[in-house]
Amino acid sequence: MRTKSNIKFYVICIMLAASSIILASIYLGKGQVSNAASTANVSVQPDVVLSKYDVTGDGKTDAIKVKIVDNKDEKNSATMQLFVNDKMAFQQKREFYPGWDVKLIKLENGKVFFDICSTIGSDDGCIHQLYVCKDDKLKSVYDFQKYNNNYADYFSVDVVKVSGNTLKTNVRAQFYTTGSIQYDMNLNYKNGKFVRTSNKFTPKYKAMSRKNKWTAEKKIKVYKKAGSKKVAYTLKKGNVIKLNKIIYKSNKIYFQVKNSRGKTGYIPAAKKFTSSCFKEAQYAG
């Protein structure tokens, strides 16, 4: 028959055993990454160590640090260095007052990427790519600028949210054809690479504080399809249209427009600026 003292002894033993299990779990789990599904879009500040993410894929957290080195030369250059576990995984040197924006992105599937954007002067000369850490070095997996720079003198993409395995981004572009324009673009990570979820994008007129009204400043040919050589109609100076979509097709950009008669057509994006296409086009210096 158990006495009160025996029962008390058993209870103490059980509590000690439970405590040992908890402490062992904490000890063994130290430095390990949780398998729980979660996402992240975290800014990596210079000289601040970030150490809660597994960027190498070995199941353990890594120490991330960014350092900006002023080269102190006549071209006002600097170098951004990124370290993973005290090893330099990436560096980029730029001239003429460069600036960097470094983010760490984690998808729901657990994969982690570096979002690195650099500009010079007044946000010019943008270089913006996504990288993965492989064999202690960063490897580019997606170039945001890609062919967009062929059609704009300014093009920037901001990752505003990570949802599942999708990056939700806001695009700001100064196309030679339209001037400043904004639209949202989503990138989905699938089969080992990032791909756009759509090739058609709607301008954010409310965000731009303007109406969907474009007045032709010169004669402009409007084609039946994006990439077609068949002309649907020709705009004359003073004709007003609506610009409803930005179209990406075969590494080229087009604008879907509709005239006052409701007829839809497509204008290919210009690869250089000659003269303003539309009265409402706005260009920053």
C-alpha cells in the first residue's frame, strides 16, 4: 500500500523527468530551424548580425552580416560585402555614390533567398536580383531588371509581401512610351525557379493619382495583337485612348489600349526616347 510520502516521491520523480525531457529538447533543438510553415521579408541592416534563418539549407541557423566599405577614391565608390557564418558570400563594388537595400526572403516551403538591390546617384543604374546561397556563395536566380531596362530609363521592383511561395511586388517604371507608371506583379517559386504568375498587368491609376486618359502627341500605329505586324488603326495627334494593360510577351513589352470607339489594340514599347508619345506622360529628370 502506497503512503502519502511514497506518492509525493513519485510525483517529484515524474516532475524531474518531465523537466529533463524539456531541457533536453531545448538543448538538442538549439540552432535548429523549425519545420513550421512560415514566411519572412526581413531587411538586413549593415553591421547587424541576423541569426534566425537557415540560408544554406543544412537545417541550422546561419549568421548573416552586411558591411558597407567606403573605398575613399575620387569616383566616390563603395563596396557592399555580405557574410554568411563569417565567410564572404557576396560583394559588389559600385561608383558614384552607391546605395544598397538588402533583404532576406523566406518562402513557405522553407527556402530562403537574398533580395539585393543597388542604385547610384539619385536612384539610377538599378541592379536588382534574387540570390540563393550555394556552396558558401550567393548565386543569382532571378534578375528583376532583365529586359525591362531596354524600354525604360528607370525601373524598380519592391517586394512588398511574401505569401506562401509567392512574392507580391510593386513595380515603378518610367517607360519611354508612357512615362511614369505603376503596377503590381507577382512571382511564384515553382520547379526550382521564380516565374511571373501573369504576363498582363493593370496600371494603378489611383496610386498614381491620375485618370486613364492618354492624348496622342503624334501619329502612333496601333496593332491588332501584341507582336503583330497588322495595324488595327492609327492614332493622330489629339486622339484620346485608354491604356488598360502592360503586356509582357517574348521578352518584349506592349501596351494594350482602347480608342474612343471601344476598339482594342496594342502599341509596342519604344526602346529609346525620341519625343513624347502622350500629352499626359510624365518624366522625372
